[in-house]
Amino acid sequence: MVSSASTRRLAAVLMADVEGYSRFMGRWEEQTHRAVQRAISAASEIVKKFEGHFVSHAGDSLLARFDSAINAVRCALAFQDSLVSSNAALPEGQRIVFRMGIHLGDVIEEGHDIFGDCVNIAARVQREAKPGGLCITRSVHDAIGQQIPLKFESIGQRLFKNIDRPFELFHVRRADESAAAKRKEPMPVNGTHKRVPRIVVLPLTNLSGDSHREFFSDGFTEDVITNLSRFHDLAVIARNSAFVYKGKSIPVAEIASALDVDYAVEGSLRSGGKRMRITAMLVDAHSGNQVWADRYDIGEEDVFEVQDDVARKVTQALAVRIEGAERVRALRTDPSTLRAYGLLLRGHEQFYLYTKPANSHARSFYKRASDLDPSFARAWAALSKTHNVDWRYQWSKHPNASLDHALELARTAVSLDELDARGHSELGFTYLYRKQNALSLAEYKRARELNPNDADVLAEMGDALIYDGKPDESVDLIQKAMTLNPFHPDWYCWYLGGALHQLHRYEESIEVIRKMRDPTQGCRILAANFGHLDRIEEAREQAAIVLEIQPNFSLDYWATTQPFRRKEDLEHYMEGLRRAGLR
């Protein structure tokens, strides 16, 4: 309860502490103490300069409050600059380096002190910062906007202990960092800076030598444009603009620049007798890289089937890139204005947090998407997965009913769109956890046939192969998925770590899991890896995290949920968990 002497206010809270403080104190106690006190004294002056309130400091940490998120960030950067100057004369191993975190939210102010979740969150955000760096939450990021020339690197969402909601975090750096540093930075997902990806379908080049085929190549191109235009989350260049380039030998990059597109579809037609060979490819206009390509040897009677196939494979090959751009837009838009696809993506943001409340939120988004468009197969498929996860984590009061409902929803998805690879993959996922491994792999195989370049489908099929006793095949498939989707979500690493564990490649598995932005869901695999390596202390640390996120975890129950086809594979995994101390 807030006392009468307390007030609530919106504030930007800055937390900072010294990286490696205990190590420094153990080696150079007096020197470290003096250096840290000098740094904190300097920080207090810098806080005043940026109109902040220096709340407190203890040992190696400091806390400050600002009425402006912009001033808080400017203060943090100025403080880091001052440390660079003071460290210049010191040997590298003795330099004092702070990590800083800022969160914007409500605080309770009592006298000179502040309290509340905002303070706790800022402390946790600070721990995510790089040594010598600054980490901020989405609320700070949005408050700054474009008012300071900075670069923000999203590191994904984090769930903090005793905080019931996730936070998206960003590393902050100055916009004027060297070009060399920029070259090392990964390119953003195509379309991140645009509302939707733009694509042009260039006229099919008639290489048959038969002028009568010209009408066919033009009609083929026009039909692909029409089919792609049905995909609401693509901006497709109209026929008249695309056909300006008919018969002209102009590099794709030049056409892309003129039309301001991100992707181009191009191809050719050859013929021999009554048979034709059509080649088609999807090109990333920015890099010039080929995203997808295929070749079709057909008779004239098969033309419509091929047109549909080209359009479908192009959109599916773009799915990962579209989702990356559309997710950013969807998260910043009022839910009431979103199309069904936007609702689906908002659900995905929640689902992959793998918590009971988030799973419930995800289901509500998926349900709204299916209500908005009852024929939207992918929304039904996503609903299926939420019920499957309810069963898996014992979040449902009636587990068997949840698993049955998951199957029903996945079948509905496939019945609505037999040609949607994602529907088949969800049905495969459901069959997997019903321990119907053969049916599961058959559905994944069908999904892969429909779209061999859908990275999510490949990764999920890789997971199914682990349980079918084929972890070596799983590794190959998941690594291919990672190549297709270099900005892949955490669960790719989770699956790959599981495959490597089953191959007894424990060190590699640990390395992969630790690449996850949020390794929480990989803690069971880490515990099993450390258990088999007889690194018992580390194994028990991971087991403690398992019990923290799954307080009702039972090894016996967990064993019943794992769909390993071979008993020896199940026992191998369970033995690692036992050695970690899980019961």
C-alpha cells in the first residue's frame, strides 16, 4: 500500500553496475574501491547535468531517476564516455566498465527514494547489457523515437523472475559508429523498413523460337501476378508496369531500383513439340541472391497447375521474410484494425514465450483471426498448437481432451486448405505427441513437398525425426532451415540442441542452446547435457531453472509426454535429467 507521503509518477529509471566487480575486489581491493567511487561521483554530476535525480548507490551499483527517457539515455551515454576517458591510462585488465539498463514506467516516490516494478525491471534489463553498453526496454525505445541519432538492436523478448509479462529489449549504440563496425552487423530482415514487401513478376522470356508461344508466356506471367495479388501481405507491381521490361535485357537490380521492389520473379519458356519447359525463380533484389527456383516440364494442358504452383511457392518462400516485417507492424497497430494475418502474428509473439498466460493470450488472437476469416486455415492450425502445448505442460484441467481438440483443429486446417504446408505441419505436430510417429512424418513429408523452402516446416520436421530415432537427419534438416532463415527464432536452436544431445554431442548441444536469446526453454536439454558430462553442479543449476518455470515438473510424467519411438532414446534423455537431480 502506498503511504500518504508517497507519490506515483512516470519515470525513466537508470540502473548501472560494474562488470566483474567481485573479481576486481578480490585482486585489487583498495584500487577498485577508489576507482568505483570516483566513477560514481562523476556519474552523480552527469545525472544532474541531464536533469536527473541521483537516487542511491551501493557498492558497485547506482540508481537514478529521470522525467525524460531521452535525458536518461543521453546521461547513460555521457557516463560511458567519461569512463572511456578515465580508463585510457589503465591496463586493460584493470579498467572499470559499467553495464547499464533503462526502463520507463510508474514508480513510487518516497522522499529521495523510489520503489516499484519499474525499478526491479530496470535492474534486470541492466544485466542484459553488454560490458560497457546500454540496454533499454521497448517503452524507452518508443519514447525516444528519432529524436536522438542512435541505432537500436533488438535482442528479442525476455521474461524476468517474478515479473508476469515479457519485455522486448534493445542494445543501444551511436549512429556514427565506424563503417567497419556496421559491416559486421547482420543485415535487417528485408521489408523491416517497409510496411509490406514489394514484388514484381517480370514477363516470362520466350526462348522457344516460336512466336505462337508468346501469348502463352504473357498469359502465364499475368496469371502469376493475379495469384500473387491474392496474398494480402504482398504489394505486387501491376501488369502494365511489369510489362514495360518485356523483351529488354536489364539487370534485375536496376529494375528493382526503378520500381522500388524487394523481390523479383523471373523465368523463361522453351518448347519442343507439344512439351514445354518453364523455369521460374525468386530473387532477393537487394542482395541478388536466389531465394527459390524450380523447373517444370509440362504439356499445354498442365499450364494452370504450374501457374498456381509458382505463385504458391513464391509466397511460401517469402513467408519468413513477410512475417518478420509484418510482425513489427502488427505489434504497433491497434488489434481492432488488424487483418486476420496480423492477428495470427500477434498470437505467434505470445505463443513462442511458452508460458501458460502467453499461451492463453496467443489462443485469443488465433481465435479472433479464425472468427474474422473462418476460411483462414493457418489460424485453425495455430489454435491446434495451443491446445497441444496445454497438454504437454499440464496447463489444462483435462489433458486428454486438449490433445483430442488439437487433432480436431489441425484436421480442420488441412480440410480448409489442402495445399497449405503449415496446416500439414501442425497436423504432423499433433500426431507426433499422440505418439503416432509414422502419421506425423507422413504429414511433415507432405508439408515439405508443398513447400520445400519453408524453414519452419523443415525445423519442425527435424524435431519429429529426433523422436523417430534419426537425429543425424534432423541435424541436416534443421541446419538447412537455419540457412533459409538466418534470423530464426529460438526454437530452431532448441530443436538442434535436442538432436545433438541424442547424438551424444553434448558440448555442441550446449553451445547451440546458449545461442538462444532466451535459453529458458532449453534448460531441460542443458540439464541433460551437463548430466551426461558429469558436470553435476552446472546440471543442477539448470534443473533448478526447470523447476522454477515448471514447479509441477515430474520426471515420470515428462517421460510419458516424450514421443520417442525407441525406448533406448527415451532412456538416454531421462538418464541425463536424473543425473541433474530431477525426479
